[in-house]
Amino acid sequence: MFYHIKDLQYHAKPSRPDPVYAKKLQEILGGQFGEISVALQYLFQGWNSRVNAKYRDLLMDVGAEELAHVEMLATMIARLLNDAPVADQEAAAKDPAVGAILGGMNPQHAIVSGLGALPADSVGNPWTASYINASGNLLADFRMNLTYESQGRLQACRLYEMTTDPGVKDMLSFLIARDTMHQNMWLAAIAELESQENVVVPSTFPRELEKQEVAYDFYNLSEGDASSKGRWAHGKSMDGLGEFRYISPAPAFGDAPKLKPTPPDVFNTPPTVRNDNEE
Amino acid sequence: MFYHIKDLQYHAKPSRPDPVYAKKLQEILGGQFGEISVALQYLFQGWNSRVNAKYRDLLMDVGAEELAHVEMLATMIARLLNDAPVADQEAAAKDPAVGAILGGMNPQHAIVSGLGALPADSVGNPWTASYINASGNLLADFRMNLTYESQGRLQACRLYEMTTDPGVKDMLSFLIARDTMHQNMWLAAIAELESQENVVVPSTFPRELEKQEVAYDFYNLSEGDASSKGRWAHGKSMDGLGEFRYISPAPAFGDAPKLKPTPPDVFNTPPTVRNDNEE
Amino acid sequence: MFYHIKDLQYHAKPSRPDPVYAKKLQEILGGQFGEISVALQYLFQGWNSRVNAKYRDLLMDVGAEELAHVEMLATMIARLLNDAPVADQEAAAKDPAVGAILGGMNPQHAIVSGLGALPADSVGNPWTASYINASGNLLADFRMNLTYESQGRLQACRLYEMTTDPGVKDMLSFLIARDTMHQNMWLAAIAELESQENVVVPSTFPRELEKQEVAYDFYNLSEGDASSKGRWAHGKSMDGLGEFRYISPAPAFGDAPKLKPTPPDVFNTPPTVRNDNEE
Amino acid sequence: MFYHIKDLQYHAKPSRPDPVYAKKLQEILGGQFGEISVALQYLFQGWNSRVNAKYRDLLMDVGAEELAHVEMLATMIARLLNDAPVADQEAAAKDPAVGAILGGMNPQHAIVSGLGALPADSVGNPWTASYINASGNLLADFRMNLTYESQGRLQACRLYEMTTDPGVKDMLSFLIARDTMHQNMWLAAIAELESQENVVVPSTFPRELEKQEVAYDFYNLSEGDASSKGRWAHGKSMDGLGEFRYISPAPAFGDAPKLKPTPPDVFNTPPTVRNDNEE
Amino acid sequence: MFYHIKDLQYHAKPSRPDPVYAKKLQEILGGQFGEISVALQYLFQGWNSRVNAKYRDLLMDVGAEELAHVEMLATMIARLLNDAPVADQEAAAKDPAVGAILGGMNPQHAIVSGLGALPADSVGNPWTASYINASGNLLADFRMNLTYESQGRLQACRLYEMTTDPGVKDMLSFLIARDTMHQNMWLAAIAELESQENVVVPSTFPRELEKQEVAYDFYNLSEGDASSKGRWAHGKSMDGLGEFRYISPAPAFGDAPKLKPTPPDVFNTPPTVRNDNEE
Amino acid sequence: MFYHIKDLQYHAKPSRPDPVYAKKLQEILGGQFGEISVALQYLFQGWNSRVNAKYRDLLMDVGAEELAHVEMLATMIARLLNDAPVADQEAAAKDPAVGAILGGMNPQHAIVSGLGALPADSVGNPWTASYINASGNLLADFRMNLTYESQGRLQACRLYEMTTDPGVKDMLSFLIARDTMHQNMWLAAIAELESQENVVVPSTFPRELEKQEVAYDFYNLSEGDASSKGRWAHGKSMDGLGEFRYISPAPAFGDAPKLKPTPPDVFNTPPTVRNDNEE
């Protein structure tokens, strides 16, 4: 169950309305790596976790915090949209500055949400659950979480540079710091799991069932060998169980495939169609 | 530019047709973490990389390999669909085994693709580019790549357990081993970058601009304190720059938001609507 | 069957081209609550209706009218795009007014549709059938229809304020009036059904099968009790069958869930992963 | 801010695993009218509400409750998936009952979520924010909310009939009762608003700006006049401001549209293409 | 404007209910090449056509017919769902035949649409306007239309083979014949346009502006030269303006791209990250 | 397998950055008819082709070339985004030209991809596999391919007119010429197949099974008879097997449908709801 507290986790008050920036800020609310994504991803991972009470509790703590970030961003966006000159087109025609605002706004902020936040990204794509995952394997999922905090902090930093409003910058400085914590946190949780499971996910698949002779080979499949200079091309593998090898050129282990014709009632191109150059 | 070689990277020949399994195998071809995702993600990251020739070459090598995996899976699925009893419904009515196959198949394998592979997942969602990203920040992107190889190997292992066909298992044992390599590879590339950049993405955002006093605090926002027992709740932070703290209960730094009314020409509920309990 | 009449239901002629407004007007053509939504929703509800000839006829009448509205909007948008300065970029560079138009247009109006209407909303999301529903339960569906006419009229009124073109305003004044009728119409149809079925959908589910002791309780799950002042918190319930109660704090009837571990061949995080703070 | 409580709002324990039913139950978790939809819809409406503290509080109360329903359904689905025979295909081949389970399951429950709930509907479509809306006009939005509770309760009742598991039925009897309350609640809130605003949304658009002569006419646009027998075809309109009229046949107020040719640099079919039958 | 006639264009009555087949038949109602696609594609092309009254009339005629096909399929699907054993799970447990039906049905036919048709395809993807196009160039669009009639007839023929129900086969024999007509029709319309415009779309782009020296070359970019045996590899080009050439190996006209670093405030991986193998 | 060559197929270097044009150019990279669509469509058609080695080779050749076009466009877009003034908002406030650029950019080019290309169209819709198809019937698929090359060249020509940058025009002149070749090529391949199969797809469905009496009739379903003047309304049909007829008015072969009531446990509107005008 959830209980809602009226106070915001942190201030979300811009110094002045800025509907063009409101459109951009939507990215970290409803975009691929936005706050809706992390909130629902952590909650689903928590609900699906089965035997690890500590990690379940961790996921619920952070999932609840991300809901608070959704709230802060929704509030900030609504305030950035205050007094947006949505209707006064005569004024706009005369004032290029007003015209620029109208042109740069997301029109749905006026037409659809009545100057409120949208559950969408900075170009208007509605948020979709195809962004997120809860796999039941915590190491796989914590890596996904670290990814989301990394991409999310990157986007927040870019947005920080795209405004001069002290109120917006203040809120972003809070969110960026929380992303610092959350990256550190997932790194710590990953370290805990890797120390018990080694680094390859899933750790419980029997090694003898995979084709181990290709499990540490790097295949050069593009012109040049600049890729041979990386750590992945030589030395002990990161799981400590193999030795990296750089293979150039990369081999083909299989043949050119030949597929059987389909039955006639599928109505594919029939085999009787000539396949030569007599025509 | 790309050049296509007819031979498959590895064998993709099942021992017998199995249209129900073909449906399931679609997940690692056209699902969120399937081969289309990694192929296009690595290629876009390579094309967008600007100054790091070694990493660009790495991305093109692995992107090209993933295209070969798309090809292997498409070939395997087409063969699993060989001789599928799509049309002979009278036989199906008499033979429960045939009926079960018809019921468990993806109907689009018969109606849409004529017993060929679909660019879709195991329930039929078409592949979408909203699965992938190329951010320009390699550490953020390599973490995403490690995630995809982790979730992808997990799914391949699950699919390995869901069949007894030796030909399918053989191909999966190859793909699983390549995922082992690719996890090791991204871990190695991440280690290279972290050793130069520290662990928080992006590393170049000035620390003094974030609200450092909350950058290492864990907020307990759910009942119980099981989450206090993790590495993330005490000790040196993973970036070596702070000390984790467990804060319980979590504070609210902001106030309850009060939003201004919108202009009348937005036609929101007007402020004159009574907001009390006189009715 | 359908028969098409060449004349428009109402005039759709702007006084002057305005490609920026054309982009905005797409919202009520191909957006969530646009005319494609209502047209297809009413037609599917009509085709799926099984025993109620009067309501089926009603749905076909209004569905057919909404197709005429799609047509009017498509025509209006094509005319608003007349003479759009899509190609003359040199002129644009010199004339800020032309540049503003180019910047505010939907680029797909030039590149994709050749100055014609798109089946998409004001930010370019293609129309999707996930917007609509035909459930077989007319009271549920008529409430959905009333919703669409309410949100649709709201958007049309906002768009009315966003233009000064008398031709556009004339067409919108017609559409707004039709939405007035359609709201009245669905309200009337809902009143007919509610008078026979009572107000809770579906009316035919046996009351004794639902947990009646919680069927009229309001749960206070957020800070403050402003919500206790509404009609929903006290007095006779709207269906006349119960008494509203305001419950604060809201109880938890269930326990904290404990889930079984998954079988090993699912490769989730194994129960052997330590779940404590010894590390 | 949100605070999470470990106990479930109500029990979510099936009597036995049933992975086929787990697939169906996804509809009211992640489908169009599922709990994710109502939770996020109410929260966004609350965050976007500007001057009506009572309604904002109402929305946060119910939004928080719907999050608890998401949690109950996620828990129930995970338990219905306990011990699902995902991997033992040899057993399946011998036992038709096991085969039927495998055929009827959502394969992503095994491959993607590791026997956990998915943020998706009963056929696997990921949840999308295009399902929801927060318009800033409370009457429009409360009608949408009533719709979602109506369609949602209808689906829950259908699912109640599709199982014989007492534990599942017990949980559904709770959710169905809550939907009874929520329909009553939105009806009450709607009644409050309608008593102040009249029934047509938005109430603040000046009536003289709409084309009032068509604001109460029903247009017969399909064969037959069964639709003339409804309440919408005669008598006082529901808003009390007009008189319903049944117009048959429906008039066309506009002309057949003639569109201007596009400029040549759009490369549409040129006007010089002959438009007659001389060929 | 549209006028609806109650009679169906053709019979849509199955001999017996078959909910499993109803799921499959959805493909040609709401799939990529289904009747919703052609109906809306033709109508939008008609509404967007600007100077060619004959082609506009053609498009409206066929668009109206396709709406009648949507209606026939919706009716057929509703009847195939008659008496579907959606709720009687006890019976299902005892009767494998009933169980097979339940397993093979689209669960949304029971839960969402109440035994009515859905605006979705055979695996449940909702119809989306991203399937269709109206470009303003009739030759481009008529080729798209010919494609849709070709793929659509192919799918209808496959579905014809997948049932033994005489009523369903009768309806499909009508739709297949209409697709025969519509392929002939678009071929005729294409022939008219090609005879005036030549075959390359768009015909009005000045030839001297394209790089004519590569306009008739076939590039061999895959192993083997089987592709050299086709008509496209030698002889006069189809537009009569060039000569096909088979180029093997295919040349690269450009260099390996080198991209500039991004400004620091984008926070991409900085150029200072070492790009060599010293580590 | 695929092998990547570092050199671009053709130059992709603009004369100057132009982030607004970069947004537009996305259409032919990641839009419905963009290069991702043709690349993946041809590759899937190739992988699914079963007995026609010449056509398989053709598809792999052209699929590989289209991947090179994806690469060229990604490179061009990254360069058009060089030095985009994403962050310097103070400068923008002072310089209307900079402001116009910021307003016309796709914000995701700055926030999401760090000045790199996106796998999306010109309004930001992510690429989706619902754009493409591989049906197993080569004639159907080659018509789809011809369509994509026709719509794609049309869009490239429009984009050619929308820029004055010589470098961009140079690259487009190459792509336009390749589209000329590819239209010619698919026309040639179609001619080969039609000469062996006749023109109606699929050619192998027995003619006696379709309702031949309606296979060559044109139905006038809209006001006016302008459509009677086309080649499709009279004379020999294009397949040489029938005679076109113009039927006006179009007949209805079926009756008005009457559907059975659903079982009570579906909870649709019950038949007992009055269906007349007594109220």
C-alpha cells in the first residue's frame, strides 16, 4: 500500500514561466529514462522479487522516491506553463518573442492537458511500458537500473545547461545529486551480487552447456583492427574464467542456409518460378 | 558500408519442426533485448561516436556480429516452421497433437509471414526503436549494452531449458557463449572508462553544481529497515568521494505545491467552483 | 454498407493558409479524442451491439456523422497548408516571419503528406486503436462516449481561442455545437439505461458476490482530510443501495506478501544469495 | 511524496497456481482500463489540478489506492505463476494437461519476467500512457474516471466468472466492490460539478460562439429511424437549454470541396495529368 | 458525408461458432493489411487529392466499399464468438475440446469486447495509423494500394485454407474476388499514370539534379553473383532512359567519416579519454 | 554474416551545421519509408525466401546497400548537429536567429542522443517494425518494395528542395539516383514474376474458389460517376481474364445482420433493456 504526503521531496518552483523549456523537461518525466520509467521499473522488480527481503525493501524505498520525483517534475512543468500565451494570437503576431514561445511549445500542453504535465517525452511520445523490465534476476535488473540512472543523470545534466532559471537549476541540482546516489547505490548492490555470483548473468546456467570455445573470443568483423587495442582483446577475462582472444578474420562456422519450400496452401512464390537467367 | 557473406556464423538447424517453439524463440530475435535491439543499438552508437576510434571500431565489430545473430535466428525460426500444419484443419480436429500445435502457434507465422520469421517478440509486439539508445556518452551506453547482454543471455538460457531439440540447443549454446563474451567485453570496456572517468555518469558535470549534501543519502521510504543492511547504506561510496548514510525517516525538503489558476481561455475548471463541504 | 456524398456536412474553408495552425488542428482529427476515435468507436460499438436495435441505429447514425467530421477536418487542414513555404529556404533565411512558419509546421505535412492531412495528432503520434473501446455493455460504452465528446469539445474550444481566422472559427463553432448535442445525446441515452439498470456497471453482477462491506467506503490514503468534504464521503450512495463512509486511516486487510522461490531452470537470483548485512 | 507500507490492502493468494489465468488477469493490471491506467491517471489529474484542494486531495487518495491495487494484482499474478512447468518439455509431451498449460501461458511470463507480473495486458501489449488523460477540466476528467471504473469493473466481473479458484475470487470480490465505490464516488463528484456548471463540458465557453441552431439536432444518417425512439430525439435537452429535434434526412451545409494544386516543388501528381477518359 | 445502409454488402454468417478462428480472422480486419487500413488509406488519399476529380471519386468509391468490408468482418467475428465457453471453466477442465478452445481464443474477445470484434490484428496489436499513407503523389499511393490489395488477398487466401466452415469460406470467396478486382483496378490506374508520367516516382523531379551516373547500376554487396542473372542487371532500364549495369564489387565513393567532438556542455565522453592500448 | 567497411558508400558532409534540417532529414532515416525500413524489410525477405536463390541474392545485395544508406544518413545528421547551440540560452535570448534554431530543433537531439542521429522520424516517432513485411510471396513483397522506393524517393526529392546546402544536396542527389535504380530494379523483378504468374497475387489460389462473378466489377459507392471514366471501369481486365464493369448503384448482397444475445456471464447489456420509445 502507498500513502501520499502533501509536501514535495524538494522545491519545484521556477523563477518564471517558460513553456518552451516545459516541453524539454518532459523528457526526464515521461521519456525512456524518465522518472515514470524508474518508478515503475523499481516497483515491478520489488513486487516480483521472491526471496531477497533486503533487495525487495531497497526496491520499494527507491521506487517510492521515484514517484516523488515524478510529482516534482509534474509540478515544475505545470508552473513553467503558468500564463503561457496560448490563446492571444493577435499579440503573438505583433510580438516575435511571443511567437517564438508559441512555436516552441508542445501544442498538447495547451490543447490536451490544459497547461499541465503530460505522461510523455520531450517530443510527445506517450510513455510506454516497453521501456522497462523486471526479469526476476536481480543482477540483470540492477544493471538495467544503473543504466537508467546513468542515462537519466546525463539527460538531467544536459537540461541543467539548457536553462538559466535559478529555480529550475535548483531542482535539477537536487535530482542530479540523487542520481549520483542512485548510481552509487546500484553499483554497491551489483558489487554485493557479483561477489557472490561472479559477473556473468545468469550465474547459475551450467558452464558446460555453453559452447565454451567461443566464450572469450573477440571477432573482428569490420575493417581495421583498432578494436584489438582494448582490454577485451587480450588478457584474463573479467569473470576470471578465460582468456580474451582477438580473432581476425572472424570465421563462419555454419553453411549457407537452404530452406525447404512451403506447402502450396501457404501461397508463397511457388518453386516453379524460374530462378535463372534465361529470360 | 556492409558486405554480406552467405555462410551463417553458426549452424541454425533444428532436428525437427516445432512451430510452437518458433513463437517463443521470436523473443530473442525481435523482443526488447533481442538481436535486432543489440544490432541497431551498437551500430547507432558507433555511427554517433565522435572521437574515440577504438570504441567506434569495437561497436562496428559487435554490431556486425549481432546482425549475423539476427540472421541465424531468422533462419532457425523459418526451419522450425517447416511443414507447420497451418491449413489442414480436418486433420487437426481429429488429432489433438496437431490441434495443440495450431493453438500454440503465432497465427501471424501462417497468415502474415508465410512460415517465415517476424520482426516481433514472442507475443507478437513488433520491434520498436524505443527499446534502444545511443547517447553519445560511452560509459552510459556501455552500461546499457552490458544490460542488454545480461538480459539477453538470461532469456536465451530460459529458452535453452524450454526445448529438447539438440539442434536448437546447439545454436543456443553458441549464442549463450557469445553473450558470455559480450558481457565480459562490455565489463572490460566499462573498466577502462571508469578507471579514467570515475564511476558516476556523466563524469564531467561539475560536482559543485549538484546538491552534494544529498548525493550519498539513502532515504527509507517504505516500512521496515531491511534496506539498511546493504552496502549502499554505510561506508565509503563507490565513487570514493562520499560516505553513504541511511536516513530514516526520509525528510521532505519542499512544501505542498499551490498552483496558479489557468487563464479562462483554457477552459479548465474555474476557480469559482466551490471547493468546500457546503453541499 | 456506406455511401459517400460529395458535399461536406459544413463549410471547411479558412480565410488564409496557416500551416502552423494546421499542425495544431491535427489534435481533433487524429488525437486521442479526435474524430477518428469517435467515428471508429461508435461504429465498432454499433457492429458489436447484439439485441438493441434502437441503440445500434443510434450508434450508426452518429458514427456516420463523425466520419463526416473527419472529412471536414482533413479538408480544412489541406487548405490551411495551401501555399506553405516548404521549399523556399532562401526566402525563409531573409524573412523571419517565413522562418517562424517553417519552424512551427509539422515537417511531415511537407515531407510525408504533400500538404495534406495526416492520421495523427498535433505532435505527430499516429492514431492508434488503443484509444477506443466497444465492450458490449452499452452503459459502460456510452459513458466512454460522453467522455470523448466532453474532452473533444474542450479541445475544440481551446483551438477556437488559438486562431483569429473567421473561416476556421466558423467550422469550429459548428463542431462545438455538434459536441454540445452529442454530450446531451449520450447523457439522454445514459439516463435511459440507468433508469432501467441502476448506475453501477455492470448491473447484472450479483451483489452478494462482491465484498459489500467495502463497497461504499472512502479510504483516506493521503495527508489531510480535504477529501472528507465531498458528497462521496457521507450520505446515501449514488446507487441508493448504501451509505458513504469516510475511513481514516485506511486499513490494510492483507499481509506482507511472501513469494515462493522459482525453479532453478528459470535462472532468477538464487535463494542462496545472502540477504543480510554480513558483508 | 509517497510512503510504502508492506501489508497488502487485501489478500492476493490463489488456492493453486494457474499460469493460464495469470495471462488473463494481466488485463486488469496493465490493460487499457487496468490499475496502472487508473493509478497514473488519477495522480496526473491531481498533480495538474490547480485551485481545487478538495478534488486534488480526492485524486491523491484514490490514486494512492490504485497503486495498492497494482501491487495486489502483481502479487497475485506472481503466485499464479508459482511452479509453472516452463522448462520440463519432456513431461509436457507426455501429459496433455501440462501441454495445455504451456500452450495457454503468456511465453513472456517465463522468458521475460521470470514468473513475475508484466506491465502489459492479457495479449501482451505493453501499457501505454496513450490510455490516459488529465485535461485540467475536472468534469471532463471525472467522466473519464467514471468510464474507467465502469469498464474496469465490467472486466473484473468477467474475470470473476472465468475462474473457480476461491482465492482469486476473494480478491476479485474486493476489487469489484472497490469499483462499486469508485463509480459511486465519481458519480457523486460529477453531480457536485454539474450542479454548479450545468452538464456540457466545458461550461465556460460562451454559448453565443457556438452554432446554436445545430446544438440540439439529431441527424439521421443511416437507414431506418429506430434512433428516433430515444430520449435524445425529442423533448427538453439534458442541459435544459434546448429542445431535441430529429432531422431526417440530415442536411449537407457545405459544398463539395475543391482544393488548390500544390506548388511544383512538393512533387505531388501534377495538374497536367489528364483527368478524363480519353485514354 | 457518409450514409449508412443496414444491409451488408455480402453475407457474413458462419455455419457454427469458432472463437479460435475468430482470433485469426482479426488479421484481415485490424492488421497491417486489413480492411481498416485500406478503408482509411483510400479515404485520406481521396480527401488529400487536389486536382484530379476522377481519381478522387475512385478513391471515395473504394474507400466506402472497404468500410463495408470492415463491417462484414466485424459481423462475422461477432458470430464466430457466439456461445464461446468463456466462463464455464469446470466444463473446460473436464472436456479437452473446450479447453483447447479456451486456450486458442484471444482472451480480450471475452474480457474486453464482450464477444465482439476488436480493432486489432490476430495477435492483439491495436490497429495503428502508422500502417497507412496518403502522400499527395497518386502514382506512389496507387502502388501502395496495389501492395495492400496484394498482401491482403494473400492473407485472405491463407485464411480460406485454415477453415472448413462453408459460411466463412463463402464470405472469404467474396472478399478474395473483390481483392482480385481491386488489384486489377489499381494496376489499371497505375498504367494510366505511368503512360503519362513514366515509371519513376516522382516524375517531375529534374533528372539533371540526380546523380545520373549511378541511377542504373546494380551493386553486388553480397557473396556470389546469382543476382546478376535478373532482368535488373542488364539491358534497357524499365523507364527506357538508361542501361542496367552489374557492378561487382561495389565501390565506396566516400571516406571513413571523422566527426568533430561535441561541446563540453553536452557531457558526451570527452576527447581526453584515452583511445589507445596503453592500459 | 556481415562485414563492415569503414568508407561510406558516398559522401555525407554538409557545408555547415543545420540542426533544424537535421530534424527533417530524420524522416528518411527512421520514418515509415526511411532507410531502416527498407534495410530490414529486404533482409527479412531475403532470410525468409526459400527456393529462389536469385531473388534471395538480390534481396541481400540491396538490403546490405540500404544499411550503408542508414550509415550515410546517421553520419550526415551527426554533422548537421555539430556545434548546435544547445546550451547557451543567454546568447539565444539575445539573438533571434539562435532562438529560431533552438525552437526548430528536435530537443531529443540535444537531450537524448548528444548531437547524434536518432532511430526515429522527423517528428520523433521511434522506428517500428510495424512498417515492414516479408510475406513469403515475392510478387506481393516486391510490390511493397517498389512502393517503399517510390515513397522514399518522393520524400528525398522534397527534402532536396528544403535545403540550399550543397553538401546535403550532393548526398541527396546520390540517394535519389539510387532510388531511381531501385524503382527500376523492382519493376524489372516484378515484370519477371508477372510474366510467369500473371498479375493477381497470389497466383496459385484456384480461381474457381473465388466468387468470380464479382471479380471484375467496379462499385459506384459515392455520389457522381467521375470514376466511370477510368481504365478500371471498362475493357479487358489487367489480368486478361475478365471484363471490367461499372456497377451503379452498387448492390447489397447480404441482409441487415441480427446477432444473438451473449450469455449472461459476459455482463453485456441484457436483452431485457427496453429497446423502444415507451419511456
